[in-house]
Amino acid sequence: MSVAEQLRDDFKRSYGVWPKLYRAPGRVNLIGEHTDYNDGFVMPAALDLYTWVAAAPRADRRILVRSSDFQESRGLDLDAPRPKAAGLWSDYVWGVVGALEKTPMTLGGADLLIKGEVPIGAGLSSSAAIEVATALALIGTSGRSLDRVQVAKLCQSAENDFVGMRCGIMDQFISCCAEAGKALLLDCRSLECRQLPLPARARLVLCNTLVKHELAASQYNTRRKECETGVSILSRSFPGIRALRDATLEQLEARRPDLPDPVFQRCRHVISENARVQDGAKALDRGDLAGFGRLMAESHDSLRDDYQVSCSELDTLVGLARRSEGVYGARMTGGGFGGCTVNLVAADAVEGFKREVSRGYKDAFGRSPEIFVCAAAEGASLVNGTHE
């Protein structure tokens, strides 16, 4: 039985009616890490790993939501005071409810059942997937519609303002706007974007360290503050700098004596990473996977040394990948301190890659990594109507 069929049947047993099904994909960022909240450039692709939400409208003003993964239920009265974030999975749902209520639309009550395929804590943006799928479900059950870019923005605000994670818009944007078989070059300031071809001769292979990135939330916010400090100092000499995407390495070097070492390093990563994203887009346009892979390697080294968000497990996986036959490029992806690496691997080398990396990682850490061979997927959608 498919995930959709199972979820639909579970919903009918729980709530007594047939639902509509919505899903939103997780994502992997091919290159452009920690540039999004610096108004920079990123290159994500959506994955064929989804968060699913089954939904049906209610006659009252209550939202009842159950998670099949946590076997827990939560409820919310839309006419009552809002709860505060509690560090639970339901925070993402209530954050989206709050963000939607700031729009002109009036939400109706709804029954929701959520199931996730995106590994939690792996850096593949399970949070954005639940936000986007929930937003589409609540908009749909209220009989309304909303532009996909607006959905991405409100889901970002839910995570920033309610959950407390000061993320950029990349995760929510790609979950809403992806095209199958494509990566997306996104300007996080203007939200201008361009679809980029991913050659069929390569596969996206994700290796999960199985290290949960508990440090990521606090350190993510610390890195963001360090970048803001850098902008504040740089802008005193270069008034045109509003964010690190406006700065050059030459300008950074000119103010080096005024910058604390960690701030200088964070800024150097972001500025050089923005350049790598632009060069990476050119490489994909001409089908140069080897050139793209070299940029992925430079990105990982910069994240490890300048942004300091890698860890021994991530570095080991990247090292094993670099020594494996048929690998164009490998790097950590996501916030860091655990989670996944992304590997661009020749299609005929995938099985050998999996064996070699699994063996090497188990030798080093006593456990095998979780490995996903993924396709670049379509963005969030209504999967079907009511039960037929």
C-alpha cells in the first residue's frame, strides 16, 4: 500500500471522513550554504521525500492535528489565545496557523493527519516540508488560494517568528516552487529564480551521518549574528553594503584589522560561497559536472574551516566520497553539526559508492550511514481529491 493510500485510510478511521491529500518535499542544497539569510544566492533541489498532510474541513473553528510519526494529537481553538512555542512538532503547525491569520483570509476549522518521510534532524528541511504541506492543507480546507511565493514567505515567517529559527527563505521557497529534474538558482534578496538542468547521467545521493544536529539551532543564530556584525563594520567604509551579498573579498580584506577573527572567517565563507553558486550555475548550464564537483569540494572546505559548522562524521563521509570512483562532488549540506552530505555520483557508480562509503563509515564510527538515492522532485501539491 502506498503512503497516500495508507494515510487516506488512517484518516478515515480517525476522523470518519475521506480527506484531501497534500504533500511538500524536503530539499537538498547543492551549493550555497548559509548564504540565504545574507541576501545571497543558493542552489537547492527538492527531493522525492515528502511530508504528507491529509485534511478535511470542520464545521467549527477548531484545528485538530495528529502525527502518525509521533502518535500524538494536538488541538487548537481558532477563537482562543494562541499557545506559545513548546519545542514540539506541533509548533510548526501552530506557527503556520498564526502566519495565515495575518493574511486577509479567514481560516476555517480542520482535521489534519501528518506523516513525514523526510528524516528529522538530517538537514533536509523536514521543518519547511511540514510548514508548506500544512499551509496548503489549511488554505485548501478554507476554500482559498494563495500564490506559491506568498506561501513560502508566510512559512518562513512562521519559523522565524513562532518557532524562533532565524532561517532564510530557501527551504520554504524550493519546497513550494521546485520543478522535477531541476535545481533552482535563487536570489534570496529579489526572489528571482532560474531552473537549472541536472544531467540524467548523475544521481543525487544523500548520506545521513545519523548525528542529530542539536547544536544547529543555537549555533545557526550565532552565525547569523556574526554575519550581521561583519555587515555593520564593513558598511562604515562601504555604505553600499546592506548584506554580505553586496561585499567583495577585497573589501573584506581592507577591513580585516577591524574584524574579530571569527567574524572575518564567517564573512569570507559567505562572500566566496556566493561566487561559487554563480560559477556552479554556469557549470550546470554547460553540463560540466566535474567543474561543479570542484566547487562542491571548495564549499565543504570553507564550511569546515571558515564557517566551522562541520563535524568529524560529515568530514569522514566527504573524505570517503572523494576517494570513491564515479563521484563528481561531495559536501555537507544543511545547517551543519551533523545531518547529511550531498554527493553527485555517476549513475553507474551508485551501488559501488554505497558499499564503499557504508564500509568506511562503519569502520570509523561503528555504524552504517543512512543512504538515500534521490531524484529532484516537483514542489508541493494537492495529490488527489476525496476518496474515489
